[in-house]
Amino acid sequence: MNIQNYTIKSQEVLQRAQSLATELSHQSIEPSHLLKALLEIDENVCPYLLKKLGTQITHIESVIKESLYALPRVQGGQQFLSNDSQKVLQKAESIIKDWGDDFIALEHLLYALLTSKNKVSKLLKSQGLNPKEVEQAIKELRKGSKVESASAEDSYNALNKYAPKFKSAGKRQQTRSRYRKKRRNP
């Protein structure tokens, strides 16, 4: 695993997953740590995708929290990625090749968690997520762009994220100009 192949946000997710495992005294970093970290770190991509597909994020968060507390606690020892987590990250690497991207972004991690065979995948599928719909929602979010930089997630859905006031102001301006035209030309 080459950390340089991950976007800044994805690197933050990996770091948060490791710190979650440390906080909970878990020796191995599991896919449930990855998903929990993904939901904590990401404020835009995953919430957008999950809401778009009608998934209850709070339910996923509570089930993941329960599964994390059910994992065995260990004092001392070296932390490591579990086999399932390694498979998720390998899956993410193969996804970027298939999609023609340069970096592993948040959506690659989510998609890899969904399409790998583990408990987290089963949880996501039980919430109504299926790979085809998620891939389609990712394409809509990206609007044809590729992940070509380490900060690619910042450009997704930028108008909705940074300029909702401008969009509504533009609509108000259109309404005003129509009203003025009607007043001038009765």
C-alpha cells in the first residue's frame, strides 16, 4: 500500500481508522474501523451518496458502533490491517485502474467496502445499497471528472457545497427581472 496513491481525505480516513482502533484497544484495523472513519471524516461525498440512495446514515453509524465495541480488546502488541481491510484497500486500488483515476478517493473506499466480502459489505447491502446504483451516483457526483489530484474531493458538487446562496440569489434575481418586465409592459 502506497499512501501517496491516496487523496488527502482518504489518508485522513486511514489515520482515523488507526486511531479508532487504538482508542478502542483493538489490535487489528477492521473494515468497520474504515467505515466509521469514513463517515466521521467525510462531510460531503459519502453523505451525498448515501442520502441520494435513500440510506439511513444514523442506522449504519449505530450498527458500526456496536460492531466496534464487540471486537476483542488487546493491551500492547503491534497494530495491523486485518485481512479483510487489506482486501478492501486492494479492491480500491483495482477500482481506480478500472475507472481511470490516479488517486484513491473517498468514493473508492466506500465502493470497495460495499463490493468486498465482509460484514461491513453485508451491512451496507442490507441498507439497500447496491454496487450499480452507487457507481451511478458517483458518476453523477463527479460529473465526468476523474480523480487526478490529491484534493479531488474538494471539487465535487462545488456549486451546491459553496454557493447555495448564490443559486437562490440567482433565482430571486430572475424572478425580480420577470416582475419588472411585467410592470413595465402591462
